[in-house]
Amino acid sequence: MNKINILKEKGITLVALILIVILLVILSAVGISVIYNSRIIEFAMTGATKYVQEGINENKVLEGTENIIDSVIRSIKEIEGGSSTEPNPPIAPENTPPTKAEVLFNSKGINYIKVNAKSEDADGDKLTYTLRYGTSSSNLNYSKELTNQEQNVQIAVQTETNLSQYTYYYWRVDVTDGKAITEGDVQTQIRTYCPGTGLTCNGNRRNTGADIVVELRQKNVEQL
């Protein structure tokens, strides 16, 4: 009878010890998942039962307790080192695309077109402007970039200086912040200048009758 009472007392002592470990884990804010994964509850239930039934000695008690503590420590290290229970990283704020480039004015020469434009970016990103141009509104197959520009600041971007003389070109200005591209509107065709005062240009187009009248008027104005 005394032996049974002693075993029961030792079983109660083991349960109390395990409950203290569980309490410490809870107080350290490790969380319920750690308690479950570390099998503390299972040790508490089966360890005490076996102790009472089989009369486990004090060394066994200490060994069982050490196993529980080691299991808890391993679970804590897994959390500190990164595990599936870690919170998701913060979501990056959504990017706002730059506004459509506002074309302020344009100019031209005998072999180039120059455009002044401006765009705003709500995120304050640096902008890249792209002047796209070609002889067809549906095929703007040439481009020139101006990179690393401050937002909401007027810029000037120019085509290459190899355009055909006295030729109509269509163009538009696209703008990007490196994350999103905002396409501009295709602008009304613009014609490069015809050099000199002759009636024929060196480019791929000849003056029309109406153009001849305009040039003759210009000559008369120059002679006055």
C-alpha cells in the first residue's frame, strides 16, 4: 500500500513538473502550435501513466523531463530560424503609373523633329520618355529615349537627325517609371523643312502646286 502511495506521489510530482514546463512555454508566448508540435501534452499524459504503472525511477523522471525541455527548445529555435508559422512579409505598396505625357509644343528642322513634354508620377519615380515616330500613324518604328528625368518637369526629346527632308512624320510620346508604361496619343503629322529656296527638295517628296505658291509668296516677302 505504501509503495502504491509513493508511486502515486511521484506520478503527481512528474505531472506537476510537466505542467510547470507547459506554463513556462505559454508565458513565453511561444504559442499553442509549439506546445502541440513539441508533444508536451503527449509526454504529460503518457509519462505520468507509465510512471505510476511501472514504477519508473528518479533517473527516468529526469530523462523524460530533459526530453520535453529539449523538444520545446528545438521548437523555439525553428520559429526563430524561420518556419511556416512566420508572418507573411509586408506587401509592397501598389505602383501608380505616370500620367499621359502632356505635349507642350514641338519644333522641326530639315532632318529632325523636337518635342517638349511633361508627365507626373504620384510615387515620385524618375521617368523615361520615348519619342516614337514614323511615316505611318500605324507604324511608329523609330524611337529616341530620354532617361532618368524628374517627374512633373518639362523635357525636350529629339529624333535622330536623319529624317527625310520635306516629309510627313507621325509621332507620339510614351512615358514609363520603370514599372508601368503610359502610351501617348499619336499626334497630327508634321512635315520636315525643305532646305533652300528651290522648288525641289533633296528628300523623298516633291513640292505640290500649293507648296510652290507658298514658297513664291515667301520669296516676295523676302524681297520687300
